[in-house]
Amino acid sequence: MVERLRDVVARLLSPPARLLIRLGVSADVITWMGTVLVVGVAAVFIPLGWLWQAALVLAVISFADMLDGQIARLSGHSTRWGAFLDSSLDRIGDGAVFGAITVWFALAGQPLLAGLAVAALVLGQVTSYVKARAESHGWTVSGGLAARADRLAIAYLGLLGQGLGLGWALGAAMAVLTVLSAITVVQRFAQVHRQARHPQPADDELVR
């Protein structure tokens, strides 16, 4: 869903990306900075109950974090290392956000909703892992009901609503995320299974 806006976002980010390139800022620096900021804001703002503030700041950081890919493309320095680093640090950032939400629910005396936040985190990570693992074997995995950008958007909306006084918003967001992520995992398994019916010769035995 949100992924379809990537072309629009890329055009919006082109001017600041070109400026950063002229200043000598690399894509890897933006990747690291974005992750550090996400982890820091999530770890401090959310457990303290600054939920709508966390939602707005994290949304801005996540938007700016897309600069790394745009810088890499415009500078002609797209590398496999950069893609690996970006994907790996994204998992850390996601873990920080959903981990902080889990802590907030636990501190609020809502263990069931804390468990739901953990489920949303785990299923979201599995969704990304299935894609990465499948692509490492040469299969193509795309789309699904809730890609990473969709999951973050729903989480931020939940934080915003909860922070503005909608007492059900964050719990509802975690429930929706859990369901959508589970469906996305099934969709991606189905994609891989269809392609696996026509296997290609492998260099060595698949490592489980």
C-alpha cells in the first residue's frame, strides 16, 4: 500500500539528496544516523508515554531515512553492502519501536496487549526474513498485504491516536498489524511455493 508512494517520495527527496551529496555525506552515514535516532527516540519517548510526540518524530525520521537509497542512486554508488546494511539496520529500528511499545503496554499493566505487540513484531520480522531468504535462493518475493512501510505507518497512527486520547488506538493498531502481517507471511510463502515447483539447480545443498 504505502510502498506505491515510493516514486513520489523519491522525487521529493531528490533535492535534499543532491545537497547532501555535494556536502560529501554518504548513504551509509544517513543509514546509521537514521537507525540511531529511531532507537533513541523509541527507547525514550514511548516508555515515558510521549506517544503522539514519538509518532511524529519517528515518522519524520523514517521519511528522512529514505534519503540513503536516493543518495546512493543519484551518486551512482549503490552497492550490495549498502543494501545489506540498510536492510539489517531496519530490523534493529523496527525492533526498537515495537519493543518500546511492548514495554509501554507492560508498564500500563496490559500484558495481553504487550503480547500482541510482541506478536506484531515477530510476524513483521518473519515477513522480512521470508523475503530475504527467498531472494537468497533466487526466488522473487514482492508485495503482500503489509510491507514494512505499511507496518510502520499503522504503528505510528496507533501511537498518534493513543497519545491524543483514543485509548483503544494502539491496541487496535497492534491487532491489525498482527493479522495483516500473518496474512502477508502466508502470501509470501505461497509466492515462494509456486516458484519452488519449478526448482533451479543449486550450487550446493540448501542450508536450513
